[in-house]
Amino acid sequence: MSWVRRREIPIAIFAICFFVSVIGYYFSNPIAKALNSELSSWIMIMTNIALGTGFIALFLHHSKKISRKAKGFPFSFVIFGAIAVMFIAQYSGPAIRGWLYSDIFSNVTTAVICFALFYEVSGAYRAFRIRNLDALLLMLAGFILIIHFAPFYESAVPSFAVIPNWILDVPGMGASRGIVIGVAIGTIAIAVRILLGYEKAYTG
């Protein structure tokens, strides 16, 4: 069974799935499209299996914390309780499920975001400390955008919206597109390295 451990097998599987997906997406070949659709179904199956595996790992981790009474183990009971409640609500009807999501989960999420706001303000203070020209430009752009999103300034000075809109549409959009293009090029480079057998981290 030593051939099962060979690294060429996962590389070959990746290459076959990669080319089938590319051909099925960019070319109107019925066979490639059918194979690509079948691969998509298998991806959904593996995603659900991964979610199940993650749930088992979560259950084992918090069970060990409770049995050992590790630091923060009462929160493990909260997690198990939340999982049980949402599982029961999933099969109890859309009204209960919607109430739990809209009135409980959404409000808790908003509260967590509000707590994170203090850390964001602290990080912004450290980032906006003017030490060079780049920090000065960052501070000016951030200050203008903060004023723009404040309702008072927009209603008091409607013509002020031209500058922040230009910042968002021209340099901001250009920078975000550059980041997306860089991520895409990096993804393509990693795919090529995997196809050529240089990237072997995922094979173990």
C-alpha cells in the first residue's frame, strides 16, 4: 500500500479536476460541462463532510474542556446549549428559527461589533500618527471620509460630498482593484506551482 502515500496521486487528482473545471467553464463542451457539474456536486458533498468533521472536532474539544474544567469551560456549556437550541429550532418551524436569528443572533452580532469598535478606534489612532508623508495622506483621507459619513456634515454642506466620493471612486477603487488583481495573480501562481509539483504542502 505504499503507492497510496505517493505525492503524485493528490497532484494528479488536482490537475484533472483543475483542467476539467477550466474547460467546462470557458468552453461549450457538453462532456466537460457535465463533468464540471458533477464535480460541483462532489464539492458540496465534501463541504458537508468537512462541516460534520468540524462539528465532531468542536464537540470533542469542548467536552475535554468540561471534563478537565479548563479555563473558560462554562462557555462550553453555552456553546452546546446554543447548538441544541438552534438544532431544535431548525425543525420547529420558520417562525421560531426566524425569531432566533433576527432577534437573538443579529443583536448579539451587533453587540460584538460594537465592542470591536473600541479596538478599531485604538488601531486607527496608532495608524494615523503622523510620522511621514504617507501617514499624513492616510490621516487626511480618513478624516475626510469620517466627515463624509457623518450625517451632520453631509446635510450642512452638500457640496462637500464631491471630495470623499472622488476618494472612494478613484484612488480607493484603484487600490482595491489592484489588491484583487494581485490576489488573483497569486492564486494563479499557486495553481501553477501545484500543477508542476513544486507546492507540496497540501500533500502532507
